[in-house]
Amino acid sequence: MENKLINSQIRICEENNVVPDIPLLTDKIGISKIFKADNYPIHGLRHTHSSGESGWYVWSGEYEEIEDFFSPYHLLHIPDKCKIILPYLGLPSGWRFLLAPSHEDIWFDDKLI
């Protein structure tokens, strides 16, 4: 990832007093099939990651308990889908974010790890 993006991920982590865990561009992220960058709120959560999987799951609007709610994307393609989430993807496992116009919430959720 470019330096500006990595710096923004490090800044978000520093603001939350956590060590950055920046995923690789080849890692996959789960994004809801109905995701729209202008459908707020935008939710993100990170489970424990494994090789090739970032642990990130992102959706917009309301979460639905349906099969195949998420589709896999390589992080390389996320700027085309939703640039606004990129600074938050350096947060380590167990962290969540919620974004809406003029609103940002970031917190740790121990149920995720």
C-alpha cells in the first residue's frame, strides 16, 4: 500500500493506542453483497486473521442474517469499492468501526477474538 495510506492506518491505531496490524494487498476481506459506499452507517469488524485472510468484514446499512451475506475481495480492489474504510484496516483483530456522515466510532470487541 502506498505510504500515505499506511500512514493513515498507523495514525488511526496510534489514536486508539494499539499496535497496527496492516494487512497485505493480497489478503481477502469480506464485503456484503449489497454494500454501497453511500449507504450509512458503514460497519467494519476484524476477527482473528489467517494466511490470505485479513479477518475484516464490512457492510453498509443493516446486517442481515442470510447465507452468503459477504463476498470475498482482495484488498487491492477495495479502493474501487470504498476508499473511506481504508484508514481503519490497520486496526488489529478484535477491533470494530462504524462510520456515518460526521461520525466515527472505533472500539475493541473481545467477542471477535
